[in-house]
Amino acid sequence: MKKKTLVIVISVLVVLLIVAGVLTYLFLGTDVFKSDKELFAKYSSQVVTEDEFFPTALKDYETKKNMVAYESNGTISANSEIIADTSADTTLQEVQSLIGYANNTNITFNGKVDKTNKKVEENFVVNYTDTVNFPFTIKQDGDRYGILVNGISETNYVAVDNSNLPGLLQSLGATDVTGVPDKLEMPDIESLNLSDEEKTHINETYLTPMFNGITEDKFTKIKNDDGTVSYVLNISAEEVKAILSQMLQTLSTDTTMIDKLNSIYTELEGDLNLEQNVQSDLLTGTQSSLLTTQTTNTITSENILAYKNEIDAQTWSGNVKLTVTESKKATTKFAVELTGVEVSSNSATNTSTVATDNTNNTDIILFEISKEQTNSADSNIAYTITGAYNGTTYITTNLGYADLNTNNPKETITVTVGDPNYLTTTYTFNKNVTFGNEVVIDGFNDSTTVVINNYSSNQLLPFLIQYASSLVQLNTNQMTQIGYPTDGINPLFVWIAAPATSLDQVQTMGDELSSTSMSEQETAAYNAEFTSYEGNITGANAKTLVDTVKQHNLVATDNSEKIQVLTTAGNSIVNVSEVSISNTDGTYLDTVNASLQATSTYNVSFGYDQTSNKITTIYITDLGATASTGTTETTTNSVTTSTNSILSTGIEPMDY
């Protein structure tokens, strides 16, 4: 009998141990016995504190790019689309045509990056068409940054040193450089790196009491149709204000955190050279009480309490909804939703509306980030970030990473922005990275690099003006080649302007284009007959140009469209002042033509009508003579010559 009892007791103990083990596993390893509040805390914390949402493979990849030199190549493109029907609207059709140029434009790039040694060389090509493009190279070598524009020079970089910036600004004409740092640097705020003790202190003093103060009934659990589970916190804006107020009350007596905040601010102020007394309260738009207005800004207990009083005096209305979603015990989505949120104080001028009630509906602002992991090794990961207003998504960003655990990872970023009812633009960035190859990045060649820091304003400004003029002229010539119907810009302008363009602005743009684009196209076609001769040309080409002008003038029905040819006195060119007949007359042009030497070199530049922008005058200058061009001449000599002249004049760089 005793033996039977012992067996029974042992059996019961085994069963109890099994049950205890199962219950322990269920409690610690699963979510069975956790409340909705605990589960919300668990999965929301993964977004910032654990590796599930931003896995180690992604962090390692970003670290590797900073530590290991690599090669890369890729593409950048944009595609804008007018959603409205353009078939019956000629103005929208004009805009659609303009957008077409932008959609056909893309940028390709390849290069090498060595962040450890502060060396970068990236080659870019802006492709307007298959045959018209704009190549340029960006290079960094230590604190020197330069650009080489192939259409202006194949060898000459224009560079700037990230040092003695006050001196550079003075050479460019600045008179007051007070407060300008010697160099620009990304601040490394050491104080922002929290120790384990500081993290524990923040968690125990602020986060845990805040979370414990929210009652269980604010949390709910939702099982989604796709098998995921969401945990939701619904809380009023007034309750958020109360939490913030309590945290400020605690902070006012927390000397540890006050000292930490002051160390962060002091370091930030020093690194960024912050101006005094410009801090503003993000909620009220008024000067904040958080910082004093003493010579050295510091945060004190009194400041914090004054700031708390400002918050307490405000009225916060509306609701805040936080949603965290998990799949297979890992966080996959986090969302913040603001419904009718408004912050107002006793002053009518101090009202900040985040989302307000309109006549029939409550405005809702939604921000959401979600993650998709396509393999268990964390090698392929994608994130989607969206921003929506009243159910309409106005911005979507997709971040894709593939093959992170190899030497050939890939990045893809797409951003779609705009009003989906009118006009949207999608930007696409693709980058392929290659680790493992030897990466060699040559420095700048001192003999062919213009370092603008090294010259006085008298030396530098003429060069920069001519360089900018050459860029404008290069762009004008390329836009003429592709038939772009606007003046002074190119299709990349649409890339920038499209996201902020409403339907009304699109229609206004169309009206302007319909009235101007035709005249601009006509002007471009009119000038194209002569602009190909611009710059330094041979005498044979100069003779051909004069014959072209002669034929143009013979068929011109309006004297205002007859083009003058003005020449500079020199060894081989007839001076116009010595000719008594009109300089548009065929006989005069024959005389000029006869005086040109086929084996000589001449410079051709133009004068334009200020209203129509059509060419009215052609200047042919003997390069051995001094130009006499008049007030309407456009200087178009190659900037390469100007660059070389700076490098070869023997002028010593400035000694600061």
C-alpha cells in the first residue's frame, strides 16, 4: 500500500513539474499570459532596443561601408505623372510635354569610396538623351573637395579646401565673417552616447513610471486577417500633456539628467557655433523658458519648472493612437496616428494645430514604418515608410537591401511624393556596392587644380564669373540640342519642383508655357544656325560663318532680323570703322570674308536682343588683338583657357 502511495506521489510531482515547465515556457517564451499592455511594451521596444526590427546584418553593412573601401555604381531617375485627364486641356498637355523631358532624363554614376582615409571619387553623367549628356566628377581628398566638368575641361578641377573659411569668404567679398568656423564638420556629440547606468536611470526614472501610469483599458489587441497581431494604445492628447508635465516635474529635481542635458548643449553649442538666445518652443512658437538668456546658456531647475508651467497653461485636444504589429514574435510595423490634435494656449497667437476638426470630418495624420524580411539570414530586408493625411498617402519611401552578407550588396530606394489626385513624382536610386577589390583614389594634381581658397578676389572673381558663364552656355547648348522649351533651366528642375506643385500650379505653368514655349523654340531654332560657331574656331570656319550670315541677311524680310558682323582691328581682320557701308550689307561681308585667313584662329561671340533673345550681332575677334565688343557682347571663351591662365600666370596664392 505504501509503495502504491509513493508511486502516486511521484507521478503527481512529475505531472506538476511538467505543467510548471510548460507554464514557465508559456510565460517566458510566448505571449500567452502577457497582458495587452505588456505585449505592447514588448514589441514596441523592439523598434529601438533589439535587433529584430533593424537586424545586425544591416548595422554591420553600414559599419562596413565606413570602415572598408569599396567601389560602387548605380542609377538615379525620376518619373512624374499628371493624374488628371490631359486630353482636353492644352495647358496640361504643355506641362506633360515638359515632364516628359524630365522623365527621359537619368543619372548614372560609378566611383570609389574610402571613408577611413577621407577619399572619394564619383563619376556622374546626367543623360538627357542617348546622345546628349552632362558628365562631371566629384572628388574628395582629405579636406579638399573638387569638381571637374568634362564639357568645360577634361583635366582641370575646381576645388575648395575645408579650412580657413573666413579667409575664403573675405576673398569672395564678405566683410563680416564673425562667427564663421575655420572649417565645416559633422559634429560628433560624445555626450549623446549614454552609458549603461544612464540608460538604466532614464528607464527607471521616466519610462517605467510613464508606462505604468497608463491604465490597462487603454490597450487593445487586434488579430489581423494576414495572421499578424496588432497591439494598440489609444490615449488622449490631454493625457499626453499630463505625462509630459509629470516628466518635467521629475526632471526639475533630477541633477543627474540636468547635468547631462547641459553637457550635451554645451558640446552642441561649441561644435555648431550656435547663436545665443534663438531657441524656440516647438509647441507655442514663442521663446522657450527651457534655456536661460545668460551669456552662457544653461538649463536649470527653474527653467524646467517654467517650461512645465507653459505646458500646463496650454489646452491639448484630440487623440493619439500608437499601433505595434508582430508576426512570429517579431515586430513588423509601428504606426503613429494623430486625430484632431490641437495645442493652444491662452493667447490667440500661440496656437499650433497638428490635426484639427473641419466641418464634417476629423483630420487624421498617420505615420507608419513597416518591415519585410525575405530570408532568415537577414540578407534581404525591405522597409516601407508612409505619411498620410485623411486616408490619402502623400509620401511613400521604400528602402530595400539585398545580399547584405556578401561582397556585392545592393541598395534600392524609391520615394513617391505628391498629391495622388493631381501630380506624383517617384524618385528611384539604385546602388551596387563591391567590397574586396583594391581601391586606389588619386589625389588632386596641383598643376591642374584651381583651389579657390588660394587666390585674392581680384584673381578669383573673374575666373568664377567666367566658369559660371561657361556652365550656363554649356547648358543652353545642350537644351537647344534636345529641344527643351524653357530658358535657363533643364529637366532636372522638374525633378525638384514637381513634388511641391499643385494642380492649380500645373495649370498656371501650362498657361505660361503655352504663351512662351513656342517663341522660345523659335528663338532657339533661329540662333542655332550660328551658335555652333561659338568660341575659338579656325579661319576656314569663320569664313563659313560669314557666308552663313550673308545668306541669312539676303532672305531676311525685316531689317531688324539682319545680323551685324563686327570685327576687331588686327593683323588680318578689317576694322569695321574703316568701312563706310552697312555692316549687314553683302558687299561688306564679302570684304570681311576675304580678310579672314583660313590658317588663323578667331574667337566668335554674340550679342542678343534683350526682348527676344535672338542674336543681333556676331563678333569675330583675332585672338592676337584686343577685343572691342560693346555692351551687348556675351563672353564665351573656354574656361579651360581661363583656368590655365590662373595656373600659369605666376601669381602667387594668397598667404593668409
